[in-house]
Amino acid sequence: MSRIGKNPVPVPASVEVSVNGQEITAKGKLGELAFVANGAVEIKFENGEVTVSPRDESRDARAQWGTARARIANMVSGVSEGFSKELELVGVGYRAALKGKDLQLQLGFSHDVLYPIPDGVKVTCEKPTSIKLEGADKQEIGQMAAEIRSYRPPEPYKGKGIRYVGEYIARKEGKKK
């Protein structure tokens, strides 16, 4: 039994939710998100709450039950409050700046890395060594942060690279003579 799936998703007054078969749409002050649920679950919107239930007791239905509920909860909180991720650049000469619709990263390569910013995501660089991603879609923000981090992941010897704010990097001792 899914413990997450049992809980209904409360919908704030500022968010409009519509359920059309397996398609759920949430509309709020930060935008509009849509999600098509798996056919193994049933979705209902009643009394300001979205409830998800499995259609049968199969293993797939029970797996999709919690997943669908979590995706709907992320949509509702995303269009009302939004999500954000912060990255920091550690290393000599590592810098980030906005250049038009692209994020320009100087990461010690022979060339600058240009990362195109998708629509619906707001990127800010308060300092040259920090990047803040904000948007309504949790999956899109997390994916974008992971892709930016993959250009230069933190290394264990000096700790240089792109890391999430607050991320702990296990350090290794260097070689000895």
C-alpha cells in the first residue's frame, strides 16, 4: 500500500485545477503545468482536493499511485510557490554570467560553455560564483541544475567544480612523497 498515495493533495484558492480523464492541469500565478497520469490510476478533484487511487491491486497500479500523487502535489505547489535550486562555482577563474538567453560559464576549459535557458525558468547570478534557478516545474529545475553541474562536477582532492549550495564533498588526501 502506498502511504504517499493515500493522502489527498490540498489545492490552494489561488490555484485552478482541472481533471480531464487522465490529464491534470494546474494554473496559478507562476504559470500553467499539465501532467498525463498512467492509466493504472484514477484521479478525482472534489472539495478543493485531488485524490488519486489505483484502479486495481496490480504491482504497477500501486507503483504509479504514489508517483502520480507526488507529481500532482509538485504541480500544485509549483504554480503557487515555485521551486528553486542554487549552485556555487568553486575554483580559480570559475565564473557564471547571463548572456542574452544563455548562461555563460567559464570553467577552466579553452572555451566558454553556453547553456541555453529554457522558457519558464528564471536564472540569476548575484555573484559571479553563484547561480540561482527558479521556476514552476520541479523536474525541469532539477534537470537543468544537474546538467549545469555535469559540466564540471566537484572533485574530491581540491573540491573544485560546480556544486549545490550546502552539498558536502567527501575530500581525499593527496599523494605523499
